[in-house]
Amino acid sequence: MKFTPIERILDGHVAEGKVVTIRGWVYRSRQQGKLNFVVVRDATGVIQCAVKKGVVSDDHFEGATKALIESAVIVEGTIKKDSRAPGGWELSATAFDVLHFSEIFPISKDQSTEFLLDVRHLWLRSRELTAVMRVKANVLAAIRDFCKAEGYWETTPPILSSSAAEGGSTLFEVPYFGKKAYLSQSAQLHLEALIFSLEKVYAITPSFRAEKSRTNKHLTEYWHFEGEAAHVDHAGIMDFEERLLQYVCHRIAEENQRELELLGRDVAELAAVKVPFETLPYPEAIARLQKKGVKIKAGDDFGADEEKLLADDFLQPFFVTHFPASMKPFYMKENADGTVNNHDLIAPHGFGEIIGGSERETDLATIEAKLRKAGEKVENYAWYLDLRKYGSVQHSGFGLGVERLVRWICGLEHIRDATPFPRVINRAYP
């Protein structure tokens, strides 16, 4: 049996009066005498089905009457326009077959956030989360397509590591056959190894940060899109990132208009994203914040509040560049003035940092000195230091939080709704 996705009907790809068969789940229903109005959802949308006694068989009418929310159904009928129906189309049913009668669905209106997280496996069926997951899938596809067009190779770095990439205080330690190992904070160091064969590489992997942060932009497990490129300077990697973001925003605005509108997102704003993005050097960012009354000084990092205040001056994503070396990791290229060739790409409207990147340090002695200063055992990084001994070249890279990007694109209040099963400091269930 051939089934028609509901989306094709809503988009007008099915002629009025045509007989189609759909399958999905009961989204809502109401009875009006000998007529049942059953709204059915599938992965692509919802449509109202008019199930009339005498048109369908008696057992099918009885099934439509008894089918509770989330009952699985197959419906055959004729398509017709109806401005009163969701999406402007209705299916006049000639058959209504219930594949499974659902029990009473535990989710109703006005449930608490914690309850919805407890039943996340069921709440994923909501139209809003379905829309987000469809957007996220297309974001990942767009990233891969852009990277391929730019000559980047997708790679598969490890999730288990013997050392830290971003700092020991946020590592998840796991036993590893009598030794210690750690869940990856970043694929960066391993990606750097791969540039000496493939030159331009990227990976989309889970990363783990044991940060005790209760904010609307932190997850303990998140998906990380990271790239590294040989023979690319700081300006070159920034150019790649902004063009990538422009491409993703334009493509999502085109491909996911219905989902974005359901989520209340201004599609035109995404379609208007245009490079080049404005650049704000760190000292200027500090000065702007001080003028806004923030008690901050040179050498201080930005939190969510500071990022939001800076973003108030911009309508598009923007870069903050050249932070002091003293506040950044060992692998960033240091300048003579004590800054590093790095950047944060910050989204407007208070959504905060979505990309962090830098040119990488190439001097072996400098890296070793910084590792010792940070209290790290240099021998733990022996393999990484080898990269500076055999054909070292100028190179740069970045890390993008996929959920942070999706949160901004979809206009979500909290990052937990940008992933199916959010992992935060007080939750690893379901």
C-alpha cells in the first residue's frame, strides 16, 4: 500500500478530489453526532479527517469513536480544501483502520517542565519538538554539504581520550582496563593530527563537559561540529565559519519554513543573514560593557549576561576576537602583545556564543611551557607534541555547538529542547 505524507497534501502537491491513504497517530479528536473529526499526525504534519457514519463501515466508525490520542491509524479518503481545518485541507474518510488503540496518554495541557522531562520519550511526539528535530536534521545535512563543497573530509575521532583538551576540571573520568580515560571534551587535538594527511577535516561527535552549570545554554552531553585546516590563518578560518553560517541559515529558511513558523521564528531574519559579520576586538568589547555599566576589566571573561549586552548592538552574528592569552588554552597562537589569534562567534538576541575558534600554536617550546604552567604532565601530550616535530605548518580550527546553533535558529528558550534526550547536571533519564 502506498502512503502519502501529510506534508505533500498541505503543500498542495496532491490535487483536490484525489483519493489518498495516510498513516500516523491521532493528534486530537472530537465528536459531532454521526461525524467524528480526527486530526492525524505523521512525521511531516497534521491533517483533519472527517469520519462520517454510513460513509465508512460501522466498525471503522466505531474505531474512530473509541480511538484515543496517540492511537495508531491508517486513513483512506478524498482530499478537499477547507479553510476551517488545520492547514486548510481535510480528508473525507472512506476507511479508518485503527492499528493500535492507545491507553490514556499521560500528557495533557499545563504540565510542569520536570514532568515533561520525565516523560521525554513521549513528549518528543509534540509538534514543537518534532519541528525542532526536523530542523536539526537539516542543519546537520547542510553542514556536511557545505564542508564537502569546501573540500573538507569528514573523519571519526575517538570519544575516549587519555588527556584533556579543554581543562581537567570539566572531565568525565571513566575506568579503562585498569587505567584512567576520559570522555572527550573536544575532537580538536585528534583532528589536528589528521590535517597532516587530509589537510582539511571535520567531525560531528558527542562531547562531554562536567560543568556544574544550570543555564539555558549548557548541556553536559552535546553534539560538537569541529573543523581543522592546514595552511589556513586566523582570518581564513573566520571567513569559513561565517560563510558556513550564512549557508546554513539560508538553507533552513528555505527548507524548514513551516517548522520555523510553528515555532514562532522570524524566517525573514534567517534569510537576511549576510556576510561579512562585524568584528569586535576584545578590548573594545570590554570598553562597550563598561559604558553599559558592567563592572568588568581587561582580563575578565564574558558570561551570558555580558554576551547579551554586547549582542544588543548587533542584528546579526558577530565576532569577538583577540582575547588575552592568559585566559585561553595552550593550543592558541599567541601574539607579541599578549593576545591570541582567537574568536568567539556570538548570536544576536541573547543566544550567546555558538562558535569558538583560533589559529593554533605551532612552536613546540611554547606549547610545552604552557602545558607545564597549567599543571599538565607534558608526557601525556607526547603524541600531540609530535605534530610540531614532523612537518608542522600554520593551521586553524573551530568548534561549533550544534544544539546552540539549533537553539538560535529555532528561537528556543532553553537548549534542552534542541536535543531529543537532554543531559544536564541533574538528569540522565530517560
